[in-house]
Amino acid sequence: MSTTPELTADAALQDALAEKTIGFAHLLRAQGFTVGLRESQDALAVAECFLCRNFEDFRCGLRSLLCLSVEQFARFDALFEAYWQPQDGAGRIRRPKRIQMPAAARHGHALLQTVGLSEEPTEEGDTEALSGASGLEALRRVDFSQVPVTWEEPLARLAARLWQRMRLRKPSRRAGAHHKRRPHFRRILRRSLATGGEPLELILAGHRPRRPRLVLLLDVSGSMEVYSLFFLRFAHALQRRFRRVHAFLFSTHLEDVTADLAVRDVQGALSRLSRRRMGWNSGTRIGESLGHLVRNHGPRVLRADTVLVILSDGLDVGPPEQLAGALREARLRAGRIVWLNPLLGIEGYAPIAQGMQAALPLIDVFAPAHNLDSLLASERHLVV
Amino acid sequence: MAEFDSLDALEEGFRTHGYIAERDLLTPLFLLTRLGRPLLLEGHAGVGKTETAKVLAQLLDTDLIRLQCYEGLDANSTLYEWNYQKQLLAIRLHEGREAPGDALEKHIFSREFLLERPLLRAISAERAPAVLLIDEVDRADEEFEAFLLELLSDFQITIPEIGTVRAVHRPLVVLTSNRVRELSDALKRRCLYHWIDYPSFEKELEIVRAKAAGITERLAHQVVRVVQALRGLQLEKPPGVAETLDWAIALLALGRTGLDEDLLESTKGCLLKTTADFDLLRAQLSSLMDAAEAN
């Protein structure tokens, strides 16, 4: 790394600039950018190259070093602007305070509390005891919207345990043989005839099996949010079983929450998700949101080996043709479309809502998702 | 390591090779030669991601080694393979003689029988650091990405029969991606990142002038205005710079000096690639012509 002649002039100035550059790296880290030690060091090298020559180049250089995607560019530019050219005290950036976890999160039922479902926990003993086999059965059958406060924690624990056991794989006669592809002896022999019986070409049998991808489109409007957030828990537990999980929330507009879901610990992920507070309780625009998903994220997330899961009650405020059109587009891209409708769990429910009527001929699977048992049963739908 | 004295020198070099680049693309390229980090280029199709690496190699007067990724690409076909047929032949030739045993084995597992694939070639380049272009890395599987991650941090490859091959010169690595799939953060983190956007009106005009020599000033303006207006519409596949150039050159070949509705309609295939986009163009024909004539 060569030092630029301009910089050697003043060692003190150089130190100050280095310090300021490192400070900027720290600021970005605090703002959620991926900045490690190596990035900080390289940021110094960038500063050496450009800082005293061309400020614009310096900005571009740091941006290419510290951003991971084009979506971060705008935030980077704003932070850069504020840090390096503060107009006044108000424009200056302060480090964010450490984010406080809500007290409820530490007690293991952040999910229902953060969505405002549960009041203060009632005294223990006023619900039936949850012990023994019948207790577990009850847990598995209870509708998510009817869970008593004291059941929440055991339910979450049970769910986590059961989900770990799910296999999510097509039954295969050659199960276990997946890791190594075997030589296809019959074809090798046949091919060797051409070379006088000398097997020159190695032919392997079968395709390498792939884990499918999962794309979730979850309704968080009004009555649906409880189910959706529970399903997110489910999705979080299943992440390792899929090649990739993308999650989108929608009510009146669409929001990509893939990054939030990727947080390792489930409570952390859920509290980040519930902090988003996007248009809860407002009407649902399924068709529009799905269309947006297919058009803007489709090429990236929807492929032939993708399972698209839509969790919604199908009560769309938009025109049903719009939903049908979007579903038709989605069918072209995704391998399979699964519609989970919690209302199916209600006895006597028939999908007569206009949106649902329009959607039914276009989806592959229509299944309930109102309690733990139904979620576990949805396992077999989640393979392509 | 190959270096440029300054960004301006790099800019000048790109210009003389006929690549008119925005300044914010040159900065990461410059850092690529300085910091030795790989550079990940993302952007819409046809904005010149691959071309960037080619010009860089020309400019540094070094080899361009290109690895085109596709689904199912695995480590073996990118590193090395043993020349199985040649090995068998060698064994056959030795058959009648005194049993050579170990010597034969050493012989058939020597470099002579090794087929070098792009990644090994890039690492073992002796003259100067090569430019390694890993094109459309998003098409490869995640397994391959993980393998690449390892390679890009160590720049060494172990061949069990021969030993470890270390890079004499670290190659300058350029990765491109069309965002068919999101790349892992770990890989992105290793890399400098740049998003190549569609060029501004002035830049694109400059590109057209440089690449479609002999085009009239009026036609060049019209071409670029129409293309830029098209990108504003909700097209399925918006035209990239490559399409602009194709179109400009096609118009030149037809001997035209100005644009009209019929001409735009009949040469639309240069710009648009789907029938839905054709329909949209037809609907917007007159407003596009207005845009072309605007000042």
C-alpha cells in the first residue's frame, strides 16, 4: 500500500483522519452494516487512496467496501453525508442507544404480548392444568386465536420440539444414499462397448437431491396477525430444512422481512418482526400485494423448486380478478402454491368469499392452519 | 501487483479502450487493484458488467480467465480434472514392460496428466496476476458459493496427488451477478460491492457515439432518449446498454439518419424481447416519439 505524497505532510492530521474514518466504520456497524475488523482496516486504506484527493471518490470507495447490496446505498449515503459534513448540531449522528428488549420477550411469550393480544398474565390456576397426555392433546388442538395466557409458553415449547422432528422430504427408496452419487454401472458398461470394453467414462446415477426453497406471504391484517406470527415461528424453526426462506408480510402493502427472520434466536426474530408495526388492523389487499411480490421479487425468489405459501383468510378488499391474475403469474414461476387458511379450522366454514373463490382453481393445496396439529400436517405440502 | 497511479489514469485507460464508465464504477475497480479484495458487480442485464472485467484485463495487459457459472456447476469442473483417458493410455503403453510400480503411478499423477480448469489456471498464472471473471455467480449453487468463499480467502488449492498449489500472484477477481438469487452475506462481505445502474443520458450518448461510429448526432440523441423513456415504462425486460448499441448499429446499417414511428415499430426487436413489451411499445408509440424529439 503506497502512501500518497499529500498525506505524509502532516502526521497529526493523518492520525485525526484515520480516527475519523474508524469512527465512521463504527457508526455503520452500530447502524446494522456488516463491518468487521478487516473492513475497518481496509477503510483506512481507502482513506489513504482518496481522502485528500477527491471526496466523491472517497465516498464511492467506502460505499463499495461497506455496503453489501444496492438497497443499502441510500442509507449509506445519508449516513455518510451526516457524518462527514454535519451542517449543524442537529444533523450530527448520535450512536443509537442499545435497544431494550421488551420485558415480555424475556419471559418467552413476546409474540402474543407484542401483538397486543394478552393482557397482564392472570393468576395461575384459573385455567385447566396442562399435564399428562390429554393436556398435550389439548395443546395441539387449541386454535391459535384462543390460546389462554398460561398456555402460551408450554405451547411454544411443545411446538419447537415437534417441529424439530419434521422430516420435510419426499419419501425415497434410496434414502440415505443422498450424500454421494453412485456410479451408474449399467450405463458405464453400455458406454464402454464403444471403447472396446474399457470403461472410460464415469457416469453417476440420479440427480443430486435439492432442498426446496420456501417463500412465505403472510397476512397480518386484523384477525390474521395471530396466525401469521405463529406461522412465522414455524417458519423460523423450519429454516434449516429449506435451501432458503423468504418471508413477506402484507396487509395493505408488502414488506420483506427475510432479514428479520434470519436472526438466529426465535425471540429476537419475533420481537424484531413485531416492532415493524405495519398497518395492523387495516384492510387486506391480497391481489395487489401478491402482484407486487411476483413482479418485484419474483425473478429473485420464485423458481421451479420454490414452494409459495400464502397464509390468509382470503377476505380481499381488492377486485378478485386482480388476485386471480397475480396467482396466475405466480404459478408460472413457483413450483407449488399452498394456501393456508385458518378459517378452514372453523366448523361449517366454506370458502365463499369472492377472493377465495377466485383463488381456489389456481392453487395446488388449500389447507387449514389454525392449530399446532394442522401446522404439523402441512408438512407434506411443503415439498415440491 | 498491477497498479494504476491514480483514478484518473484508470479512467483514461478505460476511455481509450472504448469503455465509457461512470466515475463511481472506477473507484471500486481502483480499490480492487489496491486492496486485493474481489469485486462483486451487480446490475440489470446488459449494463456492461462482464465487459468491465474484459477491459480491465486488456488494460493491465494480462490474461482474462473466465468462469461462466451455471446451475449444477461443481468444484471439480472449475479446479482441475485428471486426464483419465490419457492416464489409461499410459498404463496400456507400459503394460508389456517390466512392472514399473511406483514410478508409473508417479508418472500418471503428474502435471502432464492434469487438466487445468479456470480457477487453478487463475491461481497458477506466472507472468502477472490474471483477471479472473466469475460470471453470473448467482446461477451457481450455494454449495459452490461456499467453496468459492474458501478459495477467495486462501488462494490456494490442494491436489492430493501433487500437493498444494499456492498463488504466485493473487488474481484480480471480478464476480458478476444478475440477482437471480441472493448471494450469501459471507461472500458479499469478502468483496467490494458495486451496483451498476443504467447510465445517465449524457454517458449513454457518449457510449453510443463511441461504439456506433458514424451515427448522426440527431439519431444518437433520438436513440438514447427513446431508450431512456422505455426504461421508465413498466417493461418486463427493460433494454440495457447492450440493446441500445444493437439498435443504434441496426439503424446505422439501415442507412437511417432520423427516427420515425414506422422505423421504431419495425426495429423494436433490437430493444425488446417479449410480446407483452411489444404491446406496451405499440400503445406508447406516439408518446415515445414525442420523447425522442424533446430537447
